[in-house]
Amino acid sequence: MIATRYDLHIHSSHSDGYAEISEIVLRANRLRLETIAIVDHFWPSVGSQRGGKNIIENRRTEIETARADYPKIVILEGAEINIQSNGSLTPVAGGLDQFDIIIGSFHWVSDSTTWASALIKALQNPQFQILGHWDGYLSSYREEDGRVVAQAIADTGIAIELNGRYRPEHTEFFELAKDCGCVFSLGSDSHSLETVGQLDYQRKLASDLELELVEPSTLLSLKG
């Protein structure tokens, strides 16, 4: 298993998080994290603030300052985008290409069949590198849906997130995904300074189920 000294799911005060960029990076430095991803929500996604373009630009300036102050930490500029029922992603001012990394997530309650249908459509031309908290909003789960989704995810190379905020209820899906050859990533889904880098649960889950954790550089290579 790789060292996994990264946290690829952190929210800042530029969306629904409570910590400033400078505070997040200082904590990451103290935790000796090598890579972090700031993945805020942007209008009109759930959890976003109005004024998307200005917020994105202001956050970018703060990230660039933090990169100069902490050159040993890779600070990724990212976004968490809603996967909609038709498989499309919610739009963002300036488009998705401006970001280093994208997390695609469900933020609406759906049953297993609806979830699978939307995700399969989204995976036909994936614009995200990580599937966030995959069952956080599922009202039901069927193994046959999970099997089809797992194979589609494996075919794209995107990572299934092991999320610290939405602990999975259906860990059997991870077994299906592993058998299909899927890879996994770690994210605290932090909304507060104290939870940045809080990954012990996710690391133990990966170890117990023998899941393959992906390097951030591998996910970045999927872009474009």
C-alpha cells in the first residue's frame, strides 16, 4: 500500500467550509501531508455561495499564495460538482477545465436504480476524476446495480472515494469494485480545520478490504 500522505477532499470558507486556505495549508504542513485538494462547491451546486466567478478567482489567488509559502506541498485547485439525475454535471462559471481535479458527487436522495442510471450516463464521458461519497444519499442499494456501476468505473480509471464524512453503509460494493479492478482515493470531506487530514478510518477500511489506493498524480493524468 502506498504511503497515502494526501487528502483529496477539503472544503474551505469559499463554499461551506469554515477554514481559510492559509489555515488549511498550515495544518496540512503540520500533518506532513504531501498533497491536498481544495474542492469547494460553486454556484449553483449545493453548498455553494453566490457569485461563483469572483469566488473562484479570489480562491485561486489565495491558493497561489499558499503554494509560494509552502512549496513542498502540492495544493490542488479543485471543485466538487453535483451529478444530476440525467448524468450531467452542474455547470460552473468558467467551466471545469480551469481546475486541477474534480470530484463528482450525488447530493440528492435516490434509489439504487436511479443512482446507477445517472452514474452510468455520467461515466460515458466522465468529467471528474473521483466519485465522492458514493452511497451518501442512497435510499436503497442492489448488488446488480453495484456490479454494473463498478465495471463502468473501472473502465474509466476514476477513483472511488473513501470518505470520512459519509461512512459507507454498503461496503460490499467495495468488494465488487475491487474485483472489477477499481482504484480508490482518500478524502476527509473536511468542513472544519480540525478534520483536515483525518483519514485513519479510510486507511483502515482500505487495509481491511485490501483496496488499491491511487496516487494523486495518476488521477491528474486522467484530465484532458
